[in-house]
Amino acid sequence: MKTIKVISNIDGQPIFDKPIQSFFKECEPGSLIQLLTPAEYLGLQQIRWWKGVLLPALSKDTGDSIEYWETTLKLSVMPDEFTPFYVPIGKQVFPVIPSITKLSKTKMNHMIEGAVAKCHELGLLWVTLPDKELAA
């Protein structure tokens, strides 16, 4: 995904962190241009870190599944937000843990901080908070 950040506005016109013409040159049929507010972008980055960095790294390090870690951390850090609901399928009823996408940016930040703290309690001291400097 390619991004161009709006760094300021002058007379109602956005000023970008790089020439927008170079961005348009890369567009091809079927491409999608999406505008995210700062809050939406932050939320997307939080979810990407959770799903794409933290959970896979925990799974790889411990041998437990991504699903195990996601459920464990959700219920350890914010049990009230992730109370299971039950879905009947055929003659059985299955518990379902709500998605992190239901959290506000502030609550997701609390979830991330709590998950790192929980990992440290479990002896996984290599787990750190997201760091923009380490992002690719």
C-alpha cells in the first residue's frame, strides 16, 4: 500500500509529504484511492500491529496459535469488552469472542499497552509497544 501524508493546508489546499503527481503515475485500472482521517489511520495502524506483528510473533515464539494468543490477551486485558456471545449452528452452540474492530482508538491503545504488560508478566520480555522507527 502506498501512502501520501497531508502535512499542512494552505488556503484550503492540502500540502503533501511528497509530490502527488508521482502517486498518480502509479495508479492503474482497478486501483483504489482512499482518504483516511488521522483517527482512522491510527486505528488501521493499531489493527495492523495487533494482527500482523504481535500475534504472529507470539505464535512463532511460543508455538501456540494466533487464535490462542488473541483470545488469551483479549480476555486477560479487557474481559468486559470481549465477553463471548453465543451463536447456534445446527444443534450446537458456539461461543464467539468479539472482534477488536469494535474498540475505539483509545480502547485499542489500552488493549495494546495491556497486552504488552501481560506478555511481560508471562516472561515474554521481548514484546514491546509499537515503534514507528522499527516500521518498514
